[in-house]
Amino acid sequence: MIHLDQHLLSAAAGSRPAPGGIYRQALADSRRQLETLIDNLPGFAYRCPLTSPWRLDYVSDGVRALTGYGADEWLSGLMAWADIVHPEDIAGLEQAIAGGVTNRRKFDATYRITHRDGSTRWLHERGQGVYGREGDAHYLEGFIGDVTEQKLLEAALRRRTERAHSILDSVPQIVWSCDAQGNCDYLSPQWQEFTGQAPHSDLAFGWTAAVHQDDCDHTRSAWAKSLAQSISFEVEFRLRHRDGGFRWALARALPERDAQGRVTRWYGTCTDVHERVEAKRALAESEALNRSVLDSSPDCITLLSRDSRILFVNKRGPQAFELNGTESLIGTRWLDLLDPSNRPQARQALARAAAGETAHFTMMQPAANGVPRWWDVAVTPSGAGGSGDRLVVIARDISHQKQSEEHVRWVANHDALTGLPNRLLFQERLDEIAGSYAAAGEGFALLLLDVDDFKRINDSLGHDAGDSLLCAFGERLRAATRADDFVARLGGDEFAVILNGVGRPGEVEAAGAAILDALREPHIHGGRILDCNASIGASLFPLHGTGRTELLKHADIALYVAKGAWRGNLRIFDARMRSDMQNRMSMIGLAREALARDLIVPFYQPKIDLRTGKVAGFEALLRWRHHSRGIQSPNTIAAAFEDHGTAAAISDRMIEKVIADMARWRCEGIEFKQIAINAAAAEFRRGDFAESLLERLHAARVPPENLQLEVTETVFLGRGADYVERALKTLSSAGVQIALDDFGTGYASLSHLKQFPVDVLKIDRSFVAELEQNTDAAAIIRAVITLGHSLDIEVVAEGIETAEQAGWLTHKGCHYGQGHLYAAAGPAEDLPNMINSLSRKSGCGHAA
């Protein structure tokens, strides 16, 4: 990362004096340019304090593309870099960082992360320490890029190298290689098969010991000349055979050069040419050499007459045309063997070669089995002086390369899990379709779909179950749409469908109903039945927009309304929905303003011992002060509790204020028994939540026994349940009571009551309200009370409004109750009066 302010200020200081406004404008412009440059790099820049090296305090926008998590999630502290780094790579990354910081140099590290979508990606990080004036390191900063494709290519290269060695080891020739100085460092297994001698452990020039002594000098001389002049090596010599005699062999080598033309390596073969040398050494040797070279080539090499008839073809030639031998090709017109679609460009290449040029073209020649095979073809003149009397055609099979290119293009535009087009391809297709429909004056529909309750399934059953559900969802969605509709997975559990030619609301509703019916069938994974429902938001072209941004925005608003109304339904965008969205954003804004201006205040409602009528403690309830409307209930900022960061901040502020009230009451001698306070699920994502809470209590000199922590059942269900278990056990061991709020309304089970230290069960007010009218509600309350007695857990009933409700609950053995029958919630300063008033009502004097 570049220190923007320092660089720009330095530049400004060194320039000619100018008005301050110009300096500031130049600084701002330069900063925006640099930030734009960073945000458009294929990766992202970051900065993190060395005191918390896994927490980022700056990250550019590219982080979402590489990790699936947005910059806000990293900067809010919800995510730490160690959360996604592969466990096996953390130690190496830490070691690289420590070495760079200690040695005051840049460090490089390549490691794996787990992307938000569950896939593994390879990243390359290059960073450095940022040091203060005293020379101590304060920050790490650097740049991280995606090298997944490079890693895949390296793996592919290794496999290809292994295959190449396997092929080389199976050919009849001895294959060998040398370094730039001519020291032999590889002999294929054919060496031992031919000579009967194992390759020397130190090869160097030791291979010459197997050369006939009469041929040794000229072989060495030819090799020395090739090394000195960096020219190809070719020599015949007699080589010791395993039967004890010598046989003629032909050795050839070519130098490999670097970008500057320097020889870096030699590769060669050694071929047994004994019979040909013995039969007719001069001519046979030459022919054998040419044939050997041509036949060992992976390319199809064909010699043509001026009228394009085949005079010679190497062994690869018949294979290319799927024929058994070269005899059937000799005399055949080369053009006649090609697919008709390839003949025009092939005829043009022959004409250019006949004129003395070298011509290149690429063609696709279908194989007999219908699989396309791609060839890179070069046609060159071969007559004396380049007259074109003979033409050489060299065709190289590049099918694998083409397939790799196509695969790379497919991977870049498709979702690896479901095989559906990804967001990138979807956006391109949406732009194309919008343009074509605008020109035709017709309409289409855009659907956005979210899998209902996907997060719960993913968190509670694991990513395997979530991935299985997403695959099934994608298959059913594809099957439920028409062939000309476009289906894509945008990321996570979000899918999209473009319904071609569907432009009226009634048609969209019918198509949506068919899709929902197809999705509704349960999906079975690992013996579990998973619901496969979805919520759908739709926008129409051109009614709700003519561009991608408008259509997506309006479909997203409709999807939000569909999810908020009830699950498993479709909503088509309506202008009134925009106001609902604005109201939600307004709630979040009010909550954030209340936090910023310290307007959050706790109100306290007493909890009554139903057996004695005494005050048994209080529950701290959230309120906030509006500048004109006064004290407001949590319902006015309800949407804020869906935002994890805001919810955690509100919970933290409430805990801070309640502890402060408790400390003050203790100093004033007010005996308040125990205060219950709710903790947001997002709080438990901090690994030190329990320790931090106990430290706060200790600093305020408030005993942990004075605090009761209320949690909802949802905190047990996330994949971070192990953090929750550790935090609750730590708090319970210290004396803090744990209450399970709204019991019976969620997904908690008896196993959770065994796994987690639960001291109190709170019966939700919705059951108490229906106690006298609904027999099911009464049955549920009786069951919870019985369960509490059985497990030695206290039971608290919320929302008691009538004496009849209180009497029924007391009769059934409920321990405690709270509600407006006893007192409404009030501010901290009302607590002493509330205690005195309730004590007088109970006839028991002052509540101790």
C-alpha cells in the first residue's frame, strides 16, 4: 500500500508555491487517482496493525473478488484474515511476515484461502513492515493477488512433464540431456537396455566410456565443437552393446537457449543405426537419420509436389488422417484429405508457399468419432533456392491447447459448484438481451432468487449439505425454465433467471409459480430432508428499467419484500416497495445515529418471585432517545438488528451502560438482586467476549453473580457454536447466570440444554398472551415448566398482563414472572421507587 498523504504532501512541498486550495485539490485528485488505480488492480491492497496482524484496518475493493467478503466485513472486525487462511499454511505465512519485519525487507508468501463460496484459492502476498521514527514496526502493508490459475497451470505442467518422461522412457531411442557445459545429467532407461550398464551416479562425461576407443576422439571433438559454437550436435559412433560387442549409434542434440540466445541446456537422442550403416553406410545412414528425425517428431510432416500431391509423409501423417500406413497417402492430393470448409485457406497457403513465402493457418479437422481436432499448419517452399518445386507441410496437433483455452474461458464464466453461468457472464448476457429487446421494442423479465433458510442449513448441517442443496437447486431451476431462458448463480444462495419474451405480470407470476413448484420438493442429503424453497423478486423490461443496474436494483427490492412477507413466494417490483426499503435503511440510520450520539439507554422491568411476590431482580430493556419524539422502543430500529455489526454495537453499548448502573446502585446501597441483559449473537463472534465481559464487571467492582446473560436459541446454531459454548461456560464458571430467552419459538433442542450451561428458561410472551384462549399455548407452557423442574432450571414467564395469568402460572409451578401486571419498564433512576412500591404491594416490606 502506498502512503498517499505522505507522498502527495512531499510532492506539494517540493513544487512552486501556489495557493493552498490548489495544493489541497491536487492532493485530493492524486489520492483519488491512486485509490482508483489500487481498486482496479487484479487483487487488493491492505494494511493491518502488527498488534493484530490478522485484523485489517484498510483494504481495497478488490478483496471481495478474491475472498467473497466485502471490505466492510473486514474493516468492521467481523472477519480476521486467519479465518480463511488454510490451516496448513498459517505457520508459513506467519514465518514469512516475521522474517520480513525482523530483517526490514519485503516478504513474499504464497498460500491457500477458503473463499466465501467454499472453494480453495491460491494467493500471493507481497508486503512489508511500516516503521516509526524509533525504528519499530507499527503496521504491515502490501498487495495480495490471485495465483490460483498459475498454481493450476504449474500442476498441469508437472503432469505434462511426468507424461513426457514416461513417453521418452518408452521410445526405442536413448534420450539424454546435458547442462550448458556438456555434462550429461540424464540417460533414459534405454541406455541400460542397450549397453547393459546402469547410468553412472555422476554422469558428466562418464558416458564416453561406453564408446568404442577408435570413435572416442572424433565423438569428443564433435561434442566440443557443438559446445564451443553452440550449434547442434550430430555424430555416429560405435557403442558398447550388452551382448559384449559394439553397434553403430547415431547421437544428436540441440541446444536450448534463453531470451538472450545463450545456451542453457542440451537435449539429445542416441539411435541404433547399426544395420543401416553395415548395409550401405553413406546413403542408408543419411536416410535413416532423416527418417528417424521426422518419425520422432510429434508433428505431421508432408512433402508435396507443386500440384499438392503427397510425395512423402512421416509416421504422424497417417495417424492424423486416421489411416493405417503411409502407402495409401502417397500420390494422393493433400487438399482432398481436408474437410471442405478448410480447403479455401489451405489452397491460399499452397499458393503463397509456391511463390516462395511461408504461410500459416489454423484449421479444425473433424475426427472419425466426431471429436474436433485442431491443427496449426505451416506450408514452406522446399525446392532448390526456394523455387517452390516441393512444398513442405508441417501440421501440429493443438487440440489440447484449444481445449485448455476453452476450459479456461468456461471456468472464468461459470460457477464451479453448480456449473451455471456466474455473475460475470450473467451481467454480460443481461446487457446483450436488454440491448436486443430495446431494438425490437419487446419485453422480458428478470428474476432474482434466494434459497430460503439457507444460512441456517449451512450453519447447522455444514457446507457439504449447503453445497448439495445449491446443486439440487440449480438443477431444478434449470429444468423448470425453458431452453431459451438464461439461468445463473450470482454467488452464495442467490440465483437469477432471465425469462425471454415474458413481459407481462401475469406471465411472470405463472412462470414463477411453475419454478416454485419445481423447487418445493424436499432434497435429501446424508439421510436428512432439506427444504428447497425459494423467495423470488422480479422486475420487468422496460417497465421497471432499461438497463442492468435498474433491473437488478428493482428485482432485489422485490426479493427483499418477498423474503420479508413470507418464504416461498414471488413479488414483482412495485414503486411502493422502494419506500419500504427506504424505511428499513432509515431504521438502520437511526440506530447508528443513536450509537454515535450516545442516545441508547437501558430501561429496567422487575422480575417477580411468583411464590412470594418479592422482587427477584430486573431485566434491562433497550430504549433510545429521539431528539423530538422522546423515548423510543426497539421496534423503531428493528431493521438494525439484522445488521450484525450494528446489532453487536448496540448490545455492547447496553452492556456498558447496565454495568455502570449496577456499579452506581451498589455504591448507593440499592439492593437490586440481579440484572438480566440480552447479548446479541454477533457478540459471540468475538473470541474474547466472555473475558471482556468479566473484565468489565471486575473493573466496575460488580460481582458476576449480579448479572444474568440472556441469549436466544439462534446463537447455538451457527458454525461458531464452539465459541459460544466456551464463552458461556467461562461466564457460568465465574458466577454469571445464563438464561435462554424466547424458549420454544426457535430451533433449540434438549441437546442444547445438556451441551450449554443454561440456568434459566424464559417463556416467550406470545405463549402467555394466548394462555387463556389457546390450549396449545397452555400445553407448551406446562411442558416448559415441567422440563425446568426436571432439569433443575428456573423458569421465567414474560408478558404477564392479568392476575388470572399470574395465578395459573403460579399454580403450575412457574418460578418467576414479569410484565405490566407488576410494572412497566422504567429508567435507572426509577429503580429504587419501583423496588419500594412492589415491596409494599407484596406486603413483605423492603425487598432485599
